[in-house]
Amino acid sequence: MAQSARVKLTSADLGKLDSVCKEIQGIGLKTGVRIKGPTPLPVKRLHIDTRKSPCGNGTETYEKWEMRMHRRIMDINADGKGSAIRQLMRLNMPDGVYIELVLK
């Protein structure tokens, strides 16, 4: 029976996220499994506005901060042995890249 997995990747650093996606595609080419993706999902943006003056006196000036979370989804169809999925589990993730693996 063919086993499939859905891989969800999340990172604030787009360069690291793309490098991990390329590594997963390389695993797919080596093992000969079919990989769909990476499919980009909408970027989540976290906005934080803080007032510069701690005491409240003076003009109302604000600092604006934004953090962007980039996300990708990949679907992997693997054989019953799961060699591609095993290699995916052994993959070294850089700091700041989070992976979620769901077997179907």
C-alpha cells in the first residue's frame, strides 16, 4: 500500500525555507517518489506598534515592527517501505525552520 505524507514548512527566513524545500525535492529525485510542491501559502504577518516614549510625555511617536511567517506545503507519495519518509525524518533543519509531517 502506498504511503503518503504532507509536509508543512514554516519559517521567518525565506532563504532557509527555500533551501529546505530544495533538499526535500532532492530526496524525491534520489528515491524516485512523486512530490507535489512546494505550494506557497499566504504569508502571515504579525504587526506590533509600540510607543517610543515610556512615560507618555511628549509627542505621540510609535515604532512599528513586522514579522513575516512564510509557509509551504509539499505532498510526498512514497512506497510501502517509506525510505523517502525515513530520509525526510533524518534531514537536518536549520534554526528557525519548523516542519510538520502528517502521514495519510
